[in-house]
Amino acid sequence: MADNYLEKKYEELQARKAKEQRARQVAWKKRMDAYRKRLEEEKAAEHDK
């Protein structure tokens, strides 16, 4: 019984860590996309001057 309990807890930990990692990746991608868009807009504004 203890083994099953520990295995279940370990699997829950792994699942939580994977979910958090995915959330960090999505947030990073979102910030990077916004940064790239801002750079493009600044470059276009410079070019239009």
C-alpha cells in the first residue's frame, strides 16, 4: 500500500511539474511574440519617417 501511495504522489508531482513547465513555455512564447511585434512596429515606424 505504501508503494502505491508513493507512486501516486510521485506521478502527481511529475504531472504538476510538466503542467508548470508548459505554462512557462506558453508565457515565454507569448512575451516573445509581443516583443517581436513591437520591434517590427518600431522598425516600420522608423522606415516611414
